[in-house]
Amino acid sequence: MSEDTVANIAAYINNHPLAVLGTVNSQGTPHGTTLYAGSDDRLNVYFMTKRNTTKNDNILQNPKVSMTFSGEDHQTTLQLTGTATEVSMPDKSAAAFQVLGGIRHQSNDFRLPISKIEAGPYIVYEVIVDHALLTEYEHSNRIDGVVRAEYNKGS
């Protein structure tokens, strides 16, 4: 896998940090939630939640997740799938907080939405990406857009 591809996808996430996280509960019911996420240079994606949330309950039951990022500025979409695990090791926590501390969002309210709900203590998750597809639609005549970058773990 090209280092440029990983770098391009990681940069896209960091430039468009608002995402929809998809999880599934034990009965197979899907759940989507909007959150802010960031990536390190190895395409490990980090996000924060709280212990008593639906997304946390679902991840504990099934750690496979999807994430969708979009860039309205150039009609782009990044869709990825991977496995979410709670960050608990000190070295991973430092890396995660460095990424999360760098998130810059467009809202006038500096506080992230998760900080506005009462749902127990904070948790940081790392998503190990299995597949990611970055597509641009703005300059495409095709209904499925033009693939700008694709990542497959292990390729």
C-alpha cells in the first residue's frame, strides 16, 4: 500500500473531522451517530465517547464499525470500515490525545457534542482501518464518482 494513499486518507480525515459512526447492536439493529474523529499518520482513527452511550454498548457487543466523512467543499466522501478498541495503554493514550487535540471543527461552539451529555466517564477508541475509499463527485460525470484513494489493510 502506498504511503501517499495512507497520508492522503489520514489528511482527509483531519481536514474533515465530522463523521457518522455506524455500529450494530446484538440484535443486528444499526445505529448511526455523529462525532468528531482524527487520524494519525498510520491511519489509526481516534474518537471519544462516554461509557453510557449506545455506541459504546454496541462496540462492546460488536467492535466492527463503519465511519463516513464528507467534504461538502469538493463533494467528497470517505467511507471506511474497521475494528474499534478502547485505548487504555499509556503510549496509545498519548498518541490518541495528540490526534484528538488537533481536531479543528467549523462550529462556533468550541465544546464537542459528547461533552454536553451526561453519560458517564469519557472513553477513547481507536479504529484499526480494514478498508477505506475516498471518492470525489464534484468533477465526475459518473454516478459513482471518481476514486481518489483506496486503502486495504494488508495490501
